[in-house]
Amino acid sequence: MRLTPWLLRRPGLSCPMRLYCFAYAGGNGSIFLPWQDLIHPSIEICAVQLPGRGARLSEPPAKSLSEVVEQVAQVVLQQGGQRFAFFGHSLGGLIAFELARYCERHYLPAPERIFVSGCGAPQFRGPLRRVHELGDSALIDVLKDFDGTPVDLLENTELMTLLLPSIRADFGLVADYKYQPNRLLNTPISVLAGTEDAHVSPIQVGGWQKETNKEIRVRWFDGGHFFLHPQKVEIIDYLNCELLSAE
């Protein structure tokens, strides 16, 4: 695999399957690195790191979701011929979906399956608050309501000054995203949803069936929008079952 700032991975691994993982708005790809200890040994975790965070903190954040998709598609294409799948949570789910569409539309190697987590089907998205246009303190209050960022981090003024530009940009990607009808995916979709997620409704979960000619699979997990963290072990067990059953 070629070295690239777009990917975080454990060095020295050679696995027949790669799982490219996309974080939620404001998230860091490094959250997925501990998954390598729990995922099946035949699967390599490749966490996608967007500009403006981690070692890429000095880079300007992406301004459009299509820009991210086009760049990541080329990164994936350059990594070699292994089988692969996509996993994305919230904003990451939108990126995974649009990336799969991009691959099929441009006749590139496509993922065997995409996992959309904490992410409503794009045709069923309701009006979104343009929270990226809020002032810093109001935006931090929104992050507290989402309950996905540690309070001690949100209250650290120095750190938040560094992180808010990428967080703001990510929320802008979500708010400015416009769904464009296209042909159905030939890729199967697994939908992961939180039973108490106030941001994704059951209708939005089932709406993913309108994006693929394969039958979707839906799995509910206890928790709110960020069930990703407390349900990590159960999620990875599910990923193992889904990915290994395709072999």
C-alpha cells in the first residue's frame, strides 16, 4: 500500500480485505485505529483522515463533499487490488455512499459492501440547521447536545480554537450536500442505527433501500447518535459477520 496522508493504518499488515473508515463531522480518523485489535485478522482497518485534523491540522479543511470523494477515490485506486468495503458514521456515511457511487459511475473498482452508520438515507434528509455559521460558543453548545465530544475537550479553549475550523467545515459539508438522483448502486448496503438517535428516524433508515438494487440489511444498536463508541465491540462483531460471510 502506498503511503499517503489520507490513510491511517497499522504498519506491516497484509490482509486480503480492507475496510476504509470515515469519521463523523469533526472526527479524527484515529478513532478507528483501535478497531484493528478487534476486527478479524483477515481485515485491515484503513482510517481515512481528512485535511485539517491530526497530522494534517495545518492543511485547509475540504470545502465540498464532492471534492473529498474525488480525492479519496484516487487514493483508494492507488492502494492495490485487495478486496475492500466502506464504513462511515454520520457525515462519514454520506462520504462512503457518494464514494461508492463515484466508483461505479467511473467504472472504478467498487466496494463489496458499504456500511452507513448513524446516517439517514439522502433522499429522506430533512431541512438542516446551518450550525457551521454559528459563533464559536453556539457551535460548542450544539456539540454538547450531540453528546459525541468529551465535555473536558469542549471546555478547553486552546484546543477548541485549533479544532473548530475543521468541525465547522465538516458541518458545512453536511449542510451544503445536495443529493443528485443517479442509477441504483450494485453494492449492498448495511445500515447501522441507534435506537435512541434523535437525528435519524426509522423512515430515514429504511430509505436506504432506494439507493441500491440489493436488499439492505438493517441492524439496530442501543444508544443515541454516537452509539458508535459505547457499542464498539458489538459493531465490530457485526462487521466481522457481514464481511466474512461474503468470502
